[in-house]
Amino acid sequence: MIGRWNSLAANVFSGEERKFFYVATPGIRDYLEYGGHGILVFDIDHDHRFLKRIPSAGLDDAGKPLNVKGIAACAKTHRLYVTTTRTLLCFDLVTEKLL
């Protein structure tokens, strides 16, 4: 249940280790009906249960989301990197803010 999910920040400070799966959307195409626009977070330890969506950036001149070309993360720095056709975005996974 989403309401019972502890944030990554709480897990970092409590020392509790959990495994999350991050998906940047929209994917190869800019189809918003298959996940919308943002970072989707799933809990690997609980059957890949959907936890939340982190708002994203990466819009073209008309305000339409750019499709994602790549995603990478660093567990040590708690950073998530997402590339689009025009941008490189960096998220702090503790605060869930776009840096």
C-alpha cells in the first residue's frame, strides 16, 4: 500500500536497506498513456509494487515531454540521472528534487 511506504530519506537515515526500481517515462516514444511523465518508483522487495511518481522536467518548446533515452543511478550519492533527446536531468533521491 502506498500509504505505508517509508520514503528513501527515512531508509537512508534509519540504516534500513530496501531495493527500488526506478523507471523514467515517457520511454522510447513520447506516449504519455503508458506511464505519464516522471520517475516511477517500484518496491522490488514487495513484488515490484508501485510506490510513487516523482515529478520530472524535460519539455520541448511546445511544453510536450521529451522521450527518455537513458537512465542511470548511483547508490553511493543517491543520485538518479535521466537523459532525453535534449537534456540531462539529475535527481536527488533522498529529497526527490531535481538538481
